Amino acid sequence: MIYRGSCHCSKIQFELESNLDIIVQCNCSICKRKGIKMNIVEESKLSIKKGEELLSVYQFETHKAKHFFCSNCGIYTHHFPRTKPGYVGINIGCLDGVDSFSTEAKLLEGIKL
């Protein structure tokens, strides 16, 4: 299925090809502060359609993971994890028609990785 998504101000728009079968909530230092649920898919399943130039990146510690957010509204849209190269974590709260509050998520013990 193709999902469309955006940041809060809609300056960043993207499409995601996924069946939303892998939904996680991570407890690492940054994810526990973001408090979001993510769909993990291969990088090729994400396509930025608008506003790529407005994405800002945040990196810390090993500087291998890249966390992207809109430079206008500040919403985290996705990230490339250091522990799973070739994959991307998508903030499901940014997906049109997906209720992240009613979506079950498995705990990802990122604090131990």
C-alpha cells in the first residue's frame, strides 16, 4: 500500500510503500524524548516528493544515524538508523489516515544497542 505523509506545515511531503507490519517504539535517548511510533522499511520504500531541501538533519554520538526534521515546523519525519543500514524509520504520526495512538507498537530496546 502507498501512504502519503507530511510534516505539520506540509512543506515536507513524502510517499511510503508499506503494509505497516513493523511498528516500533524505541527507548533510546532520542526516541524516548520524541515519543513517536515508527514503521521500519527498506530505504527504497520512502520517496520524498516535496521539500527535501527543507529537511534538517540531527546526528549525535557515533554520527552514523541521521534524524530528519522539517526546518520550518520542527516535526521529525524519518531517520536512517545506525543499527540497521539500508532501512529507514518513518514517524507514523506523519502518515495521512493513520492513527498512531491506536496503533500497537513493539518495544525496540534501542537503549541497549
